[in-house]
Amino acid sequence: HQVFNDNYQSKFNTCVGPSMYPTLKSGDGLILYVYISFDDVKVGDVIIYPHPKKPFDVVHRIIKKLKSGVITRGDNNNKIDPYVIKYENIIGKVISAKRKNRLINLLAGKRGYLIHRFLIIKKFTSPYFIHPISYILKPITKFKIFNFCHCLFDIDVVCIKRGKNYKYILRYNKKAIG
């Protein structure tokens, strides 16, 4: 067994970028656990490691464990990272994230990996469910069918113009629902 250097302090303490969305959001403060041995490293853990070719740290989830290291992918990424992270390069495991004034514990191990797989499936299947609904919502919003319900249910439609495109948003209690 090799032991990780538990005195190492990462300069990385805030999540930046969308690669781990929705598990982590940009601006989340990260709380780390430093691994004691390689046996503690599990598939599904969210880890921090220095990027092999760029001068910053990366936060991604372990999706495969090898003898030489681990393979990672961001929860919001389509592809696996094109490199193997050696065990000695892992800075630590993210155990929780501080988002605004609350602390969010991250799922790791098998449960974390299952969440990761669910998010990947959701990412690729949701367009097949959302796209047909948008075809139904466009005529409903265009003809203002829900506007008569406004006084009863606080439902309304907001139209946003961006350049030549229009975007219709169905709202309930001032929150977007479609």
C-alpha cells in the first residue's frame, strides 16, 4: 500500500464550470477528504486532481478503476476523459459542497455511480420527451389558452424575443414550468 500525502493542500476550493452539473454548480465550495490508501478509492467517487496538461485542478467522477489509476468523466459530459489519473495524483475526494448557505453531501461509491448513470441517461433521453411537448405548448401559448386560468391558478405565459426567435415560457406562481 502506498499512502497519500495528507499534508497536501489543494489551491482548488471552488467549483468552476458546468462539467459536473447538476451534482456541482459553478461557485460551490468543496469540502475534501484525503484518501489514506488506494483501497479507499471507489468507482462513483467525485475526485479532484491536477489536469495532466493544463495548469488547473479538475473535479470529475471516477467511472472505472484500473491498476494504473482511474478513468473519470464529468456528470454533464458526453465523453470519458482521454487520460488515466494515477492514484498518487488524486488530491482528494469531494464529500460535500457548500452552496450559498447550505451544505450538500455528495453520494459516492456505488450510489454515486448510479446517480451518474441516471444523469447520463436523462441527458440523452430528455430531448425525446421535451421536444414533443414543446410542439404542444407552442400553440397553447400562442392562442393564450391558459390566460383565462390566470385568476384561478396564477398561470400565465411569457413571451421573450431574442433576435428573430421567440421563446414562450409557461409559468405557475411566477416559476417557469414549461
